[in-house]
Amino acid sequence: MSKVGSAGRRSRALLSTLAVLCLVGAGASYGMSRISRSEAEFAATSQARDLAQDVLEPSLRPGDGASPVRGARYQELLSFVREQVLVGATDQVRVWRLDGTVVFADDRALVGERFPAPSGISLDDAPPGASRSVVDAGRFRTFTWLRIRNAPDLVAVELARSYGPIVAGSERLWQPWAVRALAAAVVFGLLAVVAAAVAAVMRRGRAGRQEAEETSPPPPRPKWNPDLPEYMRPGYRQEVEARRRQEDEQLIAALKAAAAPRVVPDEVTLPDAPPVPAVPQEHEDLAARLRRIAREREQDEDAVKAPA
């Protein structure tokens, strides 16, 4: 396996891991943004409920919830609302009967009109003191159900404000990180895809070249020219290499044989040689007579050869 292929796989694995980590970071940032946004919405709802219960409810009369407020009572209540309620982030006040009729609003044209409740709000399905909020067309609308001084019917006090400033803090803190992590995940993912595509193209190219080499006929062997040197003869290099391999094998075999421990045979105990039999006395006498006869013959010959 080539080093280039291993490096390519490692780089693709690294890019894929970075893309996954960035996706996880983007998801975590989005989750933290949602949590921070929920906390901000809860705080805004609590603030609107306190404003409705502690500030607006003491100024209402039982008749204000029974029929639309008009005339001098409307001017009196409107002045109080403008001075005590519409001084902060809240910029809209409405008091609803449970049938959808607006009995008071900071906008005089809405008083006495009947409207459907916004999506997610059911005016006739909430206990006293409950508060519910919805986001409608960029507005954060909080409804708080009140019973005005033990009146028989409930009213829903709506306090509305712009939704953007409520979640601006969470968006400034977490949303940029979520966008950056998501963009980084896209970049790393694209790089991993490009690297995988390049590796696939290179593999196909290598496979095509290998197949072409296997299917192509072998190149023609050049004809031998006697005028050329011996080392240029076709097959000369193969012969030299084969001879070198044979010599190396022989040398290795000889070295192994020399290095092998010699087997020393155990001490061999030869049987005792049979004793030489003693020469009989008669053989000794015969030998002495033969020697004497030989001396006598030599004396006779010397006597014959001597001059008279």
C-alpha cells in the first residue's frame, strides 16, 4: 500500500472528523441559542404578568370588563396607562372579554371591536392569574387572565412589545457561533468530498494503466548484433543475476555448514585384541636349524670360490 494512498485516506478522515465536529458545535450553539431565547421569553412573560397584576389590575373597575370603556372613563384609564404602563418596553395595551371583544385599548379605534384571538391563545380556557405568550408578526404578545375585584367574568389583559429586543442578547451571543460552525462544517465536508473524488479518479487511472499493461503485448525483443558488446546482448543481465544468486546461495550454504556444530562421536571402545599365541619350541628349533644350514651353505660356497 503506497504512502500517498495512506496519506490521502488520513487527510479525508481528518476532514470528515472536522466536519462532524463543526456540525456538533453548530448544533450545540443552536441549542444554547434556543435555551437562551426561551429564558428571555420567560423573563418577558413574567415582567408582563407582574405589570398586569400589580399595576393595571388595581386601576380597573368591575364595569370595565363588562362593556367597552368609553367617554371620561376611557380618558381617565388611558392617561393612567400611558403614565404607568406604556413607559418601558411595553407599547400596546388591550383588555379582552372572553368572547373576543376589546373593552379597552390604547388605540381608541379598537374599543368595542371583536377579533379572533391570535394563534395559540384560547381566551376562554385559562384560570385567573395564568399568563401565556405568543410571537405574532414580530410582536411578543402576553395575555394575563384577571378577575377584576371579584367580578363574575374574567378579562384577558394583553401587553405587547417588539420581539427583536427580547432575543437580541441570545442571538448576539450564540447565533454567530452557530453560523460559523455550520459554515466550517460545510467547507470541511466539501473538502472531504473533493479529496474522495480525486482519490477515486486516481484509483481509476491506476487501474486503467495496470489493465492496459496486462493486456498489451510484450515489446519486441531487439535482435542480437554480434558487433555489440557482450553486456548488451539480450538476456545477459538476467544470466548475470541468476549466476550471482546461485553463487550467493552456495556461499550461504557453505557458511551455514561451517557454522553448524560438529557432532563429536562418543568414545568407541574397541574389543581387546586376541593374544598372540606363543611360538612353540619346535618352531624355534626349526628356525635355528635353517639359519645354521644357511650359514654352512655360505661357507661352502666361499670355499669353492677361493683359489687353490
